[in-house]
Amino acid sequence: MADIQIYGDFYVDVDAYQWILKRKVERKSKQEGKVGEKYDAFIQEGFYPNIAAACSRVVKELVREGVAKGELKTLTEVIERADELERNITNAIGTKV
């Protein structure tokens, strides 16, 4: 299976039944001889019936993180960020979702 980047650290994969949303994270190895070496891994964020639902989750998660970090302080900023993310994702995957 091939991971397809949606936006930033978010990727999707697919099986016969659903779209699998993943997030790329950096880990440090605990394996003997490689202790402390960094490598990329994926954690599953959720399972969705279609790519549009997976993309919607990405927008919600990134907006939530922006609020939690204090980057988005007003409702206007939240709405603008959500709109920007939706535009970027739509441009990346096309309008056929």
C-alpha cells in the first residue's frame, strides 16, 4: 500500500473497506546498535468511508491544534484558517471529492 500525503504530516492509505488517515511522526530507535537514531513512523488517526471525510478530519485537527497552541485566538482566525486549509487540500486533491 502506498501512503498519499494530504497535507503536512497527514497521509491516507486505503484498503478494501475504508480510507485510513495516518500522521507521520519522528521516533527514536530503541533497537540495540541503533539507540537514539531517528526514524519516521506513522500513527493511525482514524478510518473513513471516503477521502472527503478523511480530509475534513485533517482540517478539524489542524484548526484544533492551532487553537490549543494559542495561534488562533478569535473565531475569525479559526474560520479563516479552516477556509485556507480546505482550499489547500482541495487544490491538492482536486474538486472531485
